[in-house]
Amino acid sequence: MTRSVAALSVALSAIGTSTLAIAGRAGRDDIPTPIAGLSTEAGTTIDALGIPSIAAGSELDAYRVEGWYHARDRFGAMDLFRRAAAGELAEWVGAAAVPADRERRTLGLRGVAERSFAALPERSRSILEAYASGVNAGLVARGKPPAEHAAFAFGASPWRPEDTLLVILSLAWRLNEDSLLETRLGPALAELPEGAHAFLLGSGGSEAPVAGPAGPDGESAPIPGPETIDLRRSDRETPHEVPPGPDAKDTKPGSNAFAISGRLTRHGSAILAGDMHLALSIPGVWYRIELAWPGTRLIGFSLPGVPGIIAGSNGQVAWTFTNLHGDFLDHVIIEVDPADPTRYLVPDGSEPFGSRLESIAVRGGKAESLEVRTTRWGPVVGADAAGRPLALRWSVADEGGLDLGLLGLSTARTVDEALDAAASSGGPPQNILVAGRDGRIGWTVSGRLPVRRGFDGLVPRSWTDGRCRWDGVVATADRPRVVDPPEGFLVSANQRPLPGASVASMGNLWPATDRAVRIRDRITAGPPDATARWDEPSVADIQLDTLVPRLDRWRRVALRTIDAAADSDPASDEFRLLASLREPLRRWDGHAAPDAEVVELLELFRRACARSLRDGLAAAGYPTLKNLPLPDLTALRLAESRPAHWLPPPATEWDAFLRDRLVAATRDPRTGGSLRPWGETNRLAIAHPLSANPLIKMRMAVPTDPQPGHALAVRVATPGFGASQRMTVAPGHEPEGLFAMPLGQSGDPLDGHFLDHHGAWLAGGWLPFAAGPVETTRRFGPPS
């Protein structure tokens, strides 16, 4: 029995323990539950995990019933999503939320949602109206406020159709994190020699395309020579003190996804695996559901607040997403008209700033007013180092940038139809992988991709003279697409999806390729049984891989540093300390297992090296670098090759520089001065967004268990960030599919489904992708 199958068996045996706790959730079949607008009766069966399977007479009716269940089990989270996007949290929680509300009000996302809703085709508006009708019926049927509202004694207001677009905008904004670096990049790039840009920013072209052989691990940008940067001979003005700057973040909104062609699988259908990486919160992000209407049956993960299935299968095709870490927003430098400060310069002269006045309601306090200046390119969101206003242009907020096009995946019958639907949709740009029942696989990107003219989008630019501009969006027919590659598989793990020039217009700062390369290596090696073909358990096992090749390279740097210390001063206390690390470092197998005792040490060592190198560069004459994180891969390459001209003063030799960082890591107070099991550090720490409220913190608690995995492993796992779900499915073989997700279906801590998925997810176990045997039923009908 494989590890995955064994874990599945354990998880299945545990399901029965939750049934007593949910007896009160049974529906009433004698009187159908009313939902306004429902055209005919709809039925639902619910399994032991609280997963509803909805059978409706039409697509719109299915969305109405889906909205009812979302509201019953997750309305608190839905309300947080829409209010966070709209900048309306302070009305609920008080003055602490005002700064966040100011940022979102400046963006004007409620206005974006309202304009986008008005511009949708009639059918899309009907879908959102039907879903809202179901949400509001479910909100009434709850009979008590959600836990979040009860803790604040705050009333829940009805759901409006455009609120769904606010939920999408809230998620889209979180996925644009990398693009927001450009306001800090401008001063740094102006200060650095151009030949050092790609190396220092980690933008040298991480190449592990979705199909085909992987290129160098983000190392195509060479280390600049002394003619470009030589810290030994810096004649630049050196600041006396450099305050600490931000560390590099390994955990960014991302995901793993890979598809294996049916010619390599046991049953001949393609198999799709996906786990979406997000900040973990209470309740979880996703809601498991099945939707059926004549001609269509969907199984997968829904997002409370949004109708339909986000990732899943319709029996003919399965689909999932990873974040496309491109650049889809720009900060535009606004040049104020020198003759009139109420106007700004545009290519054909000047025009007046627009203005809107926002009033932010504050619980327990006076409303705050916010005046937002607007331009033809977007709202003014700040100023550059020279004090010039910066306007924000964001593709998702543009006309046509937000729609329900991805619902077309639900009714696609072929891989080509699914890719067409994805490529023509709006919303946040994403990688989309598709697997077909007929064995075919494909990849493309969704969302509106701006066509830039005159600039690359890396730093803010003035658009005043018209040479820098957006010139529409990439046409659907021009979207990149890969179908049925000869290798027989596709891999997307947020890396640059195609070789350099093919995606140059999408952005410059792509994540490193660690996860993509490791997944590719596992697939290339074949299933565990060399005589077998891929099946769902063997594919799912790749998602749980905990090898961290990047840390193994740091391990070799540490061992080399220890050997050098032995040569220089073998009798010193420092060497005896370092010598005690040699055997544990040699013994480590490279996996971030809970009992691994050197992973924390290597984590502290690599972060100390990156921080010291960045701060040393800043102190040596490039002070704006202190505002940027130095990518870990950049620091690693310097630590491995040790070029003398990159050694930051006052250090005079690399051995001593690295030895000091390794000693500091060993003596870090967080470790207690000894090697600790990785699980002690990598304990799960999931919090509710409103946990500052003592009642929420007390009631909404999740155990702080040790967990395997690492930010740079395929199994991404940090205390508050990781796989928000996992799935492995072949369309047409859904009963053999597997899934896992943290927490459970319900957002109510008193509900038996609050944590009943959690144990399997944490243990690396699996639950059946399709809903299990019926536990309860419920009927829905039009109001009498």
C-alpha cells in the first residue's frame, strides 16, 4: 500500500466521527426551502463531509442553490472579501481598518465593480443576479448571524450582484503583489549600473517552460564583473548607517499545476494535479461542491462569493490555475501643468484632474473623508521620489477587464474549447492547465494582457508625450498556447512559462524555477513502479514532495565554510561550535521533514547571508537597495562563487564573511542555541482576519501542529502560507480522483464541518474527489 493510499484509508475511516455533530443540519423534504427566482424544484444530497451535490433544472437555478449554501456556511468570509475590496471594513471593525480602507477607496474598486457589472452581457448579469438571490435566501435561512458578525454585534447586509465582482477584485489585488515593487525599483535601478539590474533583481530569465527542457535555474544573468560593480574600489558616497530593509519573500501567491497526457496514464484519460498556494486563513478559501443541470455536471472547488466552479472537472475536461507572475499594472508619473496645478499634462496638451470624495464610515467614531484625484490613466495613488503624482493603471480595472468568461470552462467539452474560453476571459491573468477525457492536455493564459509601447513596465514612467502607453490588449488569437507537447506533460509553478522573448511583454520579475524543475524531474523519472503507468495516487504523491534542492546548495556552502574554519583556527570556540554541525549537515537527506534538524539552521543562514549582502551593497554606495529584498538565488550564487569584487566591506574575505553568518545562525535566540526539528519551527499558525477580536480569537482556533514542507519545496508549507487545496483528477474518472483542503466546509466553529477536512490535509492524506454516500438531503423550490 502506497503512502498516499494508506493516508486515504486513514482519512476515510475518520469521516464517520463527524456525523453526530452535524445532525442538526439535515434538510426538510416535506417543505422545499424557498429561493426567489427558482424556476423549478432543485434537490441536494449532502455527504458526510458536508459536500453538497446540487441537481437543478437549469444553470441559473444551480447557481441560486449554490449561493444558498455559500451563505449558510461562509457568509462571514464572503462579507469580509467584498468589504475588504470596497474599503468598507472600518464600518464593521473600527478605526484599525481605516488605513486599509483608505487604500481600497483610493483604488475605487466598488466603482470598478459597478461599472463592470453594468457592462456585462445580459446572460452574465443574470448569473450574478441568480447567485445573489440564492445568497440572500441562504442568509435569511441561517436563522442566526455568522460568527464574525455576532462577535461584533454587526448586521449582515444583503448580497448584491456586483458584490461577486468585488470578491474577484479582492483576490486579483492580492495576486498582483510583485507588480507593486515598481515604485521602489525606480530609484534602485537609476542608481545601479545597468549591467547589474538582471542579476540583482533575479530577473535574468528563470526558464523552465511549461513544456520542453528546463533551462538554467534562474541563472542566465551572469554575475557582473568588476568593470560593472567593484565594492573594493567604490568611490561613491557611503552612508554611515543603513537601516534594515525587507527580507526576500519566498511565499508569494502562486500554485503548482501539472497535467500528464493520457498516453502515459493507466486509463488513457489525462490526469490533472493542482494545489493553489495562498495565505491560509480561517475559514479556508475554498468550498467543495457539485453542480448539475441538464447536460452538465461539475465537481470541484468553488469560491464563496462567486458562482460556479473555480477548479475542477466537468467529466470531459478538468482545469486548474496558477498565478501568472507577470506585470499587469503600471504606475504612471503625472506631470502637473506648470501653469495650473489643477491640471496635468497629456499628449495633446493638458486636462483637469478629476476628483471624487469618499466617506469612510468608522464603527464607534466619526466618518473620515478622503478626496481622491483621478486621471485618464487611473487614480492618483501616491508620489515618486521627486514628489510627482503617480497614477495606477491596472488591466483588471480597465473597461472589459473583469467578466465571467471563465465560466465557459464549465461547459467546455474539449481541451480546445476550454483553452478558447480561458484565453478570451477577463479577471486576474492566470496560467490555466486543462486535461481532457480523451487524453489531451493544454495550457494558456487568461485575463487582459496589456500591450505596452515605449517601455517595459519595470519602473514608473511618464506617459505625457504619448511615447509610453498601453496600446490595447493582446488579442485572443495571439495568446500563447501549448497543446499536447511531445514530452507528454505540462508543468506550471509560477515560473516563466515560455522562453524569454515569447513572454517578454508580460513582465520581467519571474519567480525562480525550484518547484517547476522538481515536478518535472519527478514526472520524467516516471511512476514509482517502473512497469506501471501514471494513476491518481502516483500523480498525487508528487504534490507532497518535500525535497528542497536550493537548501541543499546552501548546505554545501555551510560545509565548505566549516572546512575553511578548520584550516584557519581549529582550536577556537567558534570552530568547535561549527564542527558540531558537520555531521548533522552531512546526514541530512534534503527533505523538509518535521524531524529534520538542520533545515532551520540553513533557513537562518541563507536569510542572514542575503540580508547582509544587500545591506552591505547599500552601505557601499547603493543606498536605495536597502528598500529592496535581495533574491535568495542571487545571494546563493555569490556565496557559491565568492567573487572578490562583490564582497561587501568591511569584510575582506568570503570565508570569514560566511563563517560569521553561520555562527550567528547557530546562536540565533530563536533556536535556543541548539538544532531543533524543523516541525518545531514550521508549525501551522492559521489566524482569522478578525482575530484581534478576543471572541473571534478564542472561538476560531486551529491547532498549531508541526508540518512537513518548505517555501521552496513542491509541498509549499509555512506557518501561515501553503496549499489552500489539493486535487488530482482525470475527467471521466472523478470517483478515482483525490482532494484535500485545510479546515472544512463551514465557517462556524460550532459546526461539525469546521475542521473535518483538516486532518487529512495536514497529514498529506487524501479524500475522494467525488462526493461520498448521501447523509442528508434538501429540496428547494420557488417561494409559495
